[in-house]
Amino acid sequence: MKRLCLLRHAKSDWSDPSSDDFNRPLNARGTRAANFMAQYIAKSPYRPDTVLCSTAARATATCAPLREALGRRVPIIYRDELYHAMPDKMLEEVHGAPPEAETLLVVAHNPGLVLLAMALADDPDEETALRIAHGVPTGGFIVFEFDVDDWTKIKEGTARTVFFVRPRDLMTEGAEERS
């Protein structure tokens, strides 16, 4: 079984209109969410053993706390091809993942990320399907499982959606538990 996790980069900073899209950094909220999600993912049952990450600044900044939370033994592979990739290109990158990886995390961008999520799932419950169709918000995290032993065998319509969460949901839940 292979497990594919998709993480949309955290919230970016739009305050500098002269900044080009590729170099746009995270804003303060995005930095908090990236740190929170890194800790969550590292402690979750969906902890990746390999990460593929877009080279755009907001994606690499989302990945930075993951590097710390996961440790140096989990490789993070930066791929220019993931910057604004559409589903077919993202799937091509997944097919090229190291064969020994069992759980792969891809950190990338919408609209490609949400389109890939919708294309992969064959059995999401109605609520999850609607949430994904309405978009994967910044910091959104989705987990799929496939009954395959090789990344190259992953194709559209063959995934079980096992988990989908927004950072806001987890952060609110954690605040309520501490109250």
C-alpha cells in the first residue's frame, strides 16, 4: 500500500505588489500555520518518509518547519516542476518518487492540488468530496491510500480518501481542548 499526502502551501504575503508570484513569502498567519501543520504531520499517523516540494518561496517556507519536525533522515526533494503544476504533471512527479517511500508528502499549489485531489479519489464520502471540491485552503492537508506497491501504478480514480483537514480546524480544536 502507498499513501499520498497533499499539503497546500501556507498563506502567502501579498503586501508587496512588486514581488513576483514565485518569490512571494508567507505572511505571519501562514508562518504560524506552517509551524503548526509541521508538528501535526510529524506526530500524525500520516508522517511521510519522503517529501516532494515546489521550489516557490511560499512552498519552501511551508516545508522549512517540516524539515525540523521530521528530522534530517526524511528527504525533502525540491522540484521546479511542482510550481503551478496541473494534475497530470503532479502525478508524473509522484510516479517518479523513490520506490522505497511508503508515505509521500507533496507540497504544492492550487488549482493543480485540488484538481489532483478530485481526480484521484474514487470513494470519498459526500462531505469530504464537497469540501475538496470547494477548494483546498492554504495549509490544507489531504491523505489518500492506494492498493499498489509502486508509485508508477497510481492513477486517477483509484484512491481512498482517508483524511482532509484545514489548519484552522486543528488549531481551533487544540484551543478548545486547552480551555
